[in-house]
Amino acid sequence: FVSITAMFGMVPKVVMGDVGEILMSVLSTIRVPKPGDRVHKDECALSFASPESEGGLYVCMNSFLGFGSQYVERHHARTGQRAYLHITRTRKAKVDCNDISSFQWDGEVRQESKHAADLKQLDNGLKIPPTGWRCEVCDLQENLWMNLTDGKVLCGRRYFDGTGGNNHALLHFQETGYPLAVKLGTITPDGADVYSYDEDDMVLDSKLAEHLSHFGIDMMTMEKVNNRLLRLRVGEWEVIQESGTTLRPLFGPGLTGMKNLGNSCYLNSVMQVLFTIPDFQNKSVLLFFMAKLGYGLLSGDYSKPALDLGDENGASEPRGDQIGIAPRMFKALVGRGHPEFSTNRQQDAQEFLLHFINMVERNCRSGSNPSEAFRFLVEDRIVCQQSQKAKYTQRVEYIVQLPVPMDQATNTEELQEAEQRREEGDSSAPTVRAQIPFTACMAALSEPEILTDFWSSAVQAKTAATKMTRFASFPDHLVIQIKKFTFGLDWVPKKLDVSIDVPDTLDLSALRATGQQPGEELLPEVAPPPLMTPDVEVKALPLHPLSAPVLDDSTVSQLCEMGFPLEACRKAVYYTGNTGIDSAMNWIMGHMDDSDFSAPLVLPGGSSGPGSTPTESLSEEHLATIVSMGFSRDQATKALRATSNVLDRAVDWIFSHLDDLESMDVSEGGRSAVESEGGRDPPPGPRVRDGPGKYELFAFISHMGTSTMCGHYVCHIKKDQQWVIFNDQKVCASEKPPKDLGYLYFYRRVTE
């Protein structure tokens, strides 16, 4: 319902003779929107009132800002504006939420296809077997779709990264116009995944049983036995959302739900956790919108039961959902200009957390910075096995990433037995989830790593080395990511279905870095020279800090044509002494995992040859970012000049050259003066909060689905010793928090 409302609050008494004059004065304040004007018709500028809220939303007909009923009078008093567009929106339909076949994985309702009622099916005598499906064009055996018009079995769409199918089902539609296809392996008595190429969406087909029967498929006898991964995800979905229990809704301050704005559950989960942390509760970063979101979540003003439509007479009753808040303006702000977060597609919660922390860093270059709650230093100690000399480097991190060692599963025999039964066609084979000890995941941090291709500046040759990673500081709040998303042998992205016994408390004191040991010699700071061979003419000029190497352009071009980054190709040719494509390719294959693989080639002395960065061209944003970490502008300038103005490499460089920077002034407000364990003084560097390495779990974010680009996120947060599940607008007391299935875990320091 939409109406134009004129505010007559300033007129105590209105008579007929005044109406014309009043209307003229009101109309004079109305402005017609021009191209580019944004009309804020979904959310109040000062609160989270919306057209669904009590009283609706009032849109100023001059500024086009929206205001809730509690703020429109204030806006009228301050501006004199008297004409507002009043928008109210009412729910009309009730969806059966128990019918899981009506929903996609992201929770959106599927609509009946316009082609379902009178779909044309060819009488070609084709019958589809129950197993052994292959794409009729390319023989692909996964991601297969059967066209419901002619029974053609073809592969699905190719994903943006080249994986998935080969688009043959889509091409078939473009050639024939046959609109509907069903995904093989998803057919059960309850339904199946049906896609309409004409409508470009997942749809419902009310005549699906009839359409499948045309090709010899009896959906009443089908099970999803041909898609093991999907069966696993259904169980994961139910466990993480605690579907098997009666959840008690919670309301009040700090218990406010967030509406899903279209696959925005990743944002909802991350922000719910962040506003449990005092640093983010007390700091209004990102100006007004952050404070607005914080008030919306913490005040309890929007933590009220949503009303259902009830019966035809208009009766209503509370639902499990909340009114909640819809953070549209906040999502638009944090996603502005980002190729992924500005869209309505599902995203990786870990990537969004880092993106948001980066935004906080840029907007808190002075004063308190809430992201310091997560910031910590990591020390890498590399020891050359031939010379026994060591190298120490430090870097800033915000998240601890733990790999999942599948070979360490404690139920290997059970997994193998279930897999064998499935391969033999046993449809009753149970779904078994790999049980991985948390200590096995932590071993990646505690055990030394063997480097077999390490360039030792002490012996001027490649040799073996050991690398040990330790914490140089312990943050107030520790974030741990379980790296469940990986690639199979066929380079197809997949998600590891694992259960990990993540503990409620952690003691990482044994992983404290100790720094250079007494009597230990350090590796000299010398860059590796190009390899020289007597039978090949080397075209490189004598190395000088200001001279650039002459590289074999043909070799560089050949490597670039293979798809490798230009700077990586230049380094490969340089470090192999222009000895040809084979040696350069071997260098690339051995250094693809290097953090600076595609960074510009930097010669000894800090010059990168062609394209080196003069002082006047340094990025002011990069300088400000490094200064915000506690370094002086001169130190930041030196780091950026040494790394061709590449921010990530400059940060790594500055932590590996702390001794060189000791003679330079450290900016005020540098590293926190909090003393570390054992009375040691904190090392020089950025602002980090150091303290005991003992933690307790207070929140975790879980993902359901096959990929970070699809599925659903929820979070569990411990509030007053009670676990609470935040599932978008639903906020309930958790009965069985699935701590073993989490993706991101949040720990806070335990004070003695």
C-alpha cells in the first residue's frame, strides 16, 4: 500500500480556505528524481525501520531519504519538508517451510515453471537407465542433466574457473528450445532439482513424476544414491541447523536476527560474531553505518517476534523468526567497488572477514583500532641444514589457517568399508564422516617443515632446510579457519566432509617464538645470483643495484603464453641465468607456491630494474596502511621502495628487516606496551596486543553446502554460558551446538 502523506503537524487548525495554499506549499517541496538519484525506499536512514515495520517507511519527496515513523517528525521539524511517500508492505502468502523440495540450498523459494503444465515430450522410445550416465557429447560422468523433452543426458554449465561441465546441456537448449532439465542423482520421491533454461532459474515441476515416467524413471523408487556428496550435505544441513531439536526462540539485547538480503548469510554470521567482541561494540568504525548496525544488533529494539498471517480472518501468532534488521545500507557500503561482495552471490565468510578487517584498518589510521583484537605476529625460523645458520622473518596475520590431514582420520577402516560398499552398488551403505583429531590439524603449526629446494646464502647453493613457525605474539581474540575447501586430483573444487574435535579451551604457550638463540649464526642477507653455465652464453649484465638484467625475451614470452604471470616469468629466466625454457620452467614449477611468485623482480640492492618505483610515486594509501600498523612514514617508504610499491611484499619485507629499522624512529602509538609472558619486552614492530596464549571458544561459524559459492552459513555464539544459534532472522537457544562441523572458530584470551 502506497500513499502520499502531507505533514500537517505544524498547522494547529485547518479550514477549507487554507487547503489550496497548504497544498501549493507542499507541492513546492516535491522534487522529481533525476537519473542517478537513489531513492532509499527499503530502509530508514537512521534506524532499521522498513516498509514491513509498524508504521511503514516515509520517503522524503525532496531528498529521497527514507525515515521510520519515529524519525519522520524529527526530519520534518529540522528541514521543513512536508511531503513524504508512505510505503507499507504486508505479507500475503504462507510457505510450507517443512517442504524442503520447495527451497534451494540458499533458502530461496522455487516457483512453478510456466512450462511444467504443458511440457512437450517426444515419443522417441528412449528409456534412461538407473546408473552409468555419461554426457552424450563429452562422456563427462558428473554434473549431468536430463532434458525432460527428449531425454538427452548432457553435462551442466562450466564454472568461472573452468571446472564443472562443458555447457552441453545449455547448448542443447539454445539449439532446440527444450526448456526443462532434471539433475540426475537428485531424484527422490520428494522431488528433484529441476532447472528452466528459458526462465534461467531452479523451478518446481508439479508433473515431474509424469515427465520422468515418460523416460522410464519411477521417482517413487529412486534415492539419491548416485550423489554421495549431496547425501552428506543433507545430513550436514540438518545437524548444523539443529533441525532434530525443538529450538526455543530468544529475544532481547544482543539477540537480534538479521534478514537475508539474498545470499547475505555470510555477512550476517560474521557481523553477529564481531559485535560480540568489546572492541567492535565500543568503536564506531566506518562512521555512521557501523554504529547504526551495532545499535540495531545490541539494543534489542528489533529483537521481537515476527507475526504470521494466520487464518483467513486475519488472526496472527508469533513465529520462530524475528522482525530483525535488514542491513542493506551496511552491505552496500562494505561491498562498494568489490567484484564479489557488491553482488548478491554467496561468498566465503573467511574472505569477507579479512575484507572487513582491511576496511577497518583503512578507516582507523588514528586512535583505537578494533582489528587489533585479531592482529598477531608470526615468526618463521629457517635453518640451513648444511651450514646450520638460521634466518628469522616475521609477518602480520589475523587468522590461523589449519589444513585437514585426511590421512590422519581415526575411523579409516569404517570409511574404507563404506566406500567399498558404495562402489559395489550397495544403496544401503551408510554415510560416514571422517573423524580428524584437532591435534593432527595443529601439527601443521607445531612440527617442522622440510624445505628441499632452499637457496642458502651461506653456501650459495640450493640445499635442504627446516622451517619452524611460531607465534611472536598472542592476540586477544584468535580466529582459526579449518581449510575444508580444496581441490581434487581432477582440479575440481570440493569440500571435505569431516568432523574435528575442536576443544573448548586452548593453550598455545608452547608455540611461543623464542627468537635468535645464543651462539646461533644468521644467514647473510644476500640474494641468489643467476646460474651460470660454461656452454651457454649468458646475456645478463653485471649486477649493480641500479642496473637491470637483460633477459631472453623469447623465453619470457613462451612462459607468458603458457599462462604464467609476467613477473614470475622474468624471475624464472633471471634466476636460471638465461639458460633456456626447460630450466626456467623447472624454476617456475618449484616456486609456484612462493608468496611472492607473481611479485615484481627485485634485484640485490632493492631495485627492481625497469619499472622501479621512485619515492614520489609511492601509493599514499599503502603508506598510510603501514603507518597505521605502528611504523614511521620513513620506515614505510623504505619498505615500499624496496618492494616496488607492492603492499603485501612491503609488509613482509618490513618484518624481515626489523634490525635494519631499529636505527630509524618508530612512530608514536607503536606496539602496545603490554608485556609478554616471562617478562620479555615486546619486539619492535606494529601495534599488537600480546599476552598469555590460553584461550576459550566463544563462537564458531559453520557452512552447509558443497562450495563457498553456494550453500548457507549460520553462527553459534556463547552468551552468558548459553550457546545461541543465529540463523539469519532466527535466534534460538542451542541444544546441540555442532562444534565439530565448524568452519571458522573464534577464541578469546583467558585471563588468569
